[in-house]
Amino acid sequence: MQINVLPPPNARTQPEIELIPRVGDHVVLLGWLDGYERKLDKLLAFYRKAMPKEGWNKWNYINLKYDGQVVCSKR
């Protein structure tokens, strides 16, 4: 897995973390590291429930930075 640290949008915020997995052709945006354990739990649940039904290459971007949500963009 490749981990990218994106520059913060302004001087008062933290950098955002982006993950590029080895399997599939998508990017996972974690956002800030606050609550990263919960975000990775959401990602695991998404991988177990949605990926087998939809396939690994349907999504371009998986965004986990919103509380309680997984926001995806299709190819």
C-alpha cells in the first residue's frame, strides 16, 4: 500500500492522508488522522460488503473523511 500525505489546504489545518491499495484501481482518502481506527473499520466493512457485489474496479475514489459515511465516486 502506498501512503500519500497531502499538503493542508491552509496553515491552520492538518495534512490529509491518502491510501493507494495494491488491489483494485482506487484511492482511499482518510482525511485527517483523527479517528483513523474508526475510518479503517469503515473501510474494512465496505470492502467486505460492497466490493464482492460491485467489484474492485467500479470505484475511482473512496472517501472516509466524513463522520459515519463512506462516500464513493464511480469511474
